[in-house]
Amino acid sequence: MFERPSAGTRAIIVQVDFGQGAIDERLAEVCLLAASAGATIAAIVQGRRQAPDPAFFVGKGKADEVGAAAQLHEADIVIFNHDISAAQQRNLERKLNFRVIDRSALILDIFALRAKSHEGKLQVELAQLQHLSTRLVRGWTHLERQKGGIGLRGPGEKQLETDRRLLGERVKLLKSRLATLEKQRAVRRRARERRDVLSVSLVGYTNAGKSTLFNALTKAGAYAADQLFATLDTTSRRLFLGEAGNIVVSDTVGFIRDLPHSLVAAFHATLEETVSADLLLHVVDSSSEDREGQIAAVNGVLEEIGAGSLPQIQIWNKIDATLASPEVHADACGNITRVLLSARTGDGLDLLRKVLSDVALGHKAALAAAAEPQDESF
């Protein structure tokens, strides 16, 4: 059985510049992802290409460089900060004689570590099986010494011994169980809707501070940490806003650029909480140099799950790190577009509560007007 080194799995990070921009931010992000999965970064190999190489993604020469770095630093795994095909992965592993995983497999592995609830574990397993179903290969004898660890958690260790028929049956069973849980969640959601309670969902890039803000607002005590994907399971709590009454606030899984489609599909039931919300609070790490790219990535996922047209207010969090002042921004029509605050220190939370109270009162007024009988007299 593979024994992980005491210092953690030693990983070689591979980052290729295809002209997509924000390379330093992407590199810092994948290093955080690798650390979240339990890896120690042994070395980073970078390169620049016009397009991926069909065989090795990085080209034969760069693949030799990666292999040399892995040998020199006695690495356990090579992590590509890109999505690579099954054929490219097989070619690289045969050439390098090292375990190779891509960005999607790394994210799925972190989700496998973080999942706590029964539903969350089912969703992660489904996403892993769907991702690995195209990568079933027998006879990887050169990897036997490295079974286990990053990219092989959950169902991964059994993948090489599982044929497609059994895999398909497991996927079908998981989908059936998740469908049952989704129906139960829908019943609870309809009960809230019948009470005409404003539903607010916190969305945002991973590690933007959603759970910290959620705790600051609701005193829920949800797990919050300075790490990627600290929250996987949706948590909902009531928030009392004086004359506006109660609203329901939900903390949801964080998004990330290039989020695996299999993960979005598997977490459909959880993300339904976002789609059904009356208002989205888009939490932004205002201290990040790549905040505009992160905002775009979150909005892209929202479009993918059908929540792109929902009302949204940006919450620029972590102003304690930027020395900005708490304030509320509105557009030319007077609609609130942005609130600057610090969830950690509490600065600006009163402004957000006032904004939510006004939205809740407007929501109640709109529902009351819609319920009034229409005067059809001429």
C-alpha cells in the first residue's frame, strides 16, 4: 500500500501559457489547490505554446523537462493546471513513469476530501466516476507503487479494476439516489416559497469569504477557513431584519475558473438552491489582483446553471486588507449594485443589513400587490 511521505505528496506543477492572461494568478491558484489536496510543491515547470500538443499537451521536449524535474526532486505526482485528454494523460504517464493528473482531477480530489454530508459524498463520487470513465486503462504497472493519494481518492483506487459495465451501474444508482434527495430539497424549498420569505443565496469565487459573511450575518457557526472549497454543502439560516421580518440566507459551494462540467452536473441539486433564490449576493475578494477575472468566472458558472438573469448585488469583501471604507454603490436608477464591507471585522455589515431589509420590504410589497384583486371596471 502506498505510504504518503510525512512532508506530504511531492508534486511537480505544470503551467502552460496559451495567451489566456493572468498566468501568475493561475499559478498561485493551482499551488493553493495542490496544497489543499495535501501536496508539497517540489517544482514548477512553465512553458509557452500556441496550442496544446496532441500527444503530450506540452510537446516532447517540455515533457522531457517535466520528467527530469520529477526525477530530480523525487516527485510523487505531476499536476497539470489544465484539462488534458485521456490519451495525453496515458502518453505522459508512459513517458514520464510518474502519476499524472489534470486540473479537473485535482479539484475533484479536493471535493472528495471536503465532502461531509451524505449528499455531498454522493455528488462527489458521481462526478469522479464520470470524469474517470473515459480513463479506464488496465496494465499501468509502472504506477503500482503510487496507488492512492492525490487524484486517486474515493473511487479512484478501484478505477483500474472496474469495467465500464459496473461503472455504469454505479453511476445509475448514484443518480437515482441524488434524484430522491433533490425531490426532498424541492419540497422544503416550496414550503419556504409558500411562506413568501425572501430567499438570498451567497455565491462567489472560492475563498472569497462567503462562509465568514454567512456566519457574521446569521451567527450560524458554519465552517469557514482560509482554504479553497471549505464549503461544499449548502447551509440555510433565517435572518431577522426588524420590520422587514425574516429572510432565508443560504451559503453555497464556491466557484472557480474552469470548474469541471461533471462537477457542475453532479452538484445540480445543491446548485438548485442558487437558481431558486430571489437575490444573489455575489461575494468578491476585493483584495485579489484578479478579482475581475474571478467575477467573470462566477458569472460564467451562474449562466451555466441557469442563474445568470437573477438579481445580483456584489459584496466587495475583505476591505480591511485594502484599507477601503464601507459604502454602498448604486446605479443611475438608484438600484444597489455593490456593498463594500469586511465580514471578518464586521465593518459595513450594518449597511448590508439595511440593503437586505429594503429588498425584503420591496419583495413583500410586490407580493401583496400581485395578490390584490384586479379592478376590471371601465
